[in-house]
Amino acid sequence: MKILNPVGAPRTSGERALLTVSGIAGLRLAILTNHWKSMDRMARRMIARASERYAAVGVELYDIPINGPMAEAVEHGVLQDCDAAIVGLAN
């Protein structure tokens, strides 16, 4: 049995900071959804507002399974076609 411990640990000074974006204007955005009802509602709002309010160039919705990892084809598509991604696992 493997026990997963969610406790975080501080980064050492040698660890690289995660990449961030200052905004989504001009970016191609991916929204990954596992299709919980709450995530579907949030995704529809994000899609509508990303272009209208935040000037994203395009927004693409990608499906991921409720249980288990995303398909390699989905991961490849996101990495190939998008500049940033919102990963939604809402429940």
C-alpha cells in the first residue's frame, strides 16, 4: 500500500519557480474539464469571458476523465495548440 501525504514542504532556494502568465490577452487558452456539473458551468463562463473580457485569442475545451489520467492525445493537443491551460477538477 502507498500512502499519499498531502502536506507541502517549502522549496529550497535551488528549485525553479513555476511558470506564470500575467494575463491571457493574446493567448490561446485550454480549459480541461472532467465534466462534474460545477466544472461544466464554470467552463461555459470561462469560455464566454476569456475572449470578451480578457482578450484571449481562442479558447478550447478539452475532456479529461473523472477518474484517472488524461489521454496522451489530449495532453499532446493542449501542449501543441495552447499557450496556457486551466485544469478544472471541480466537484
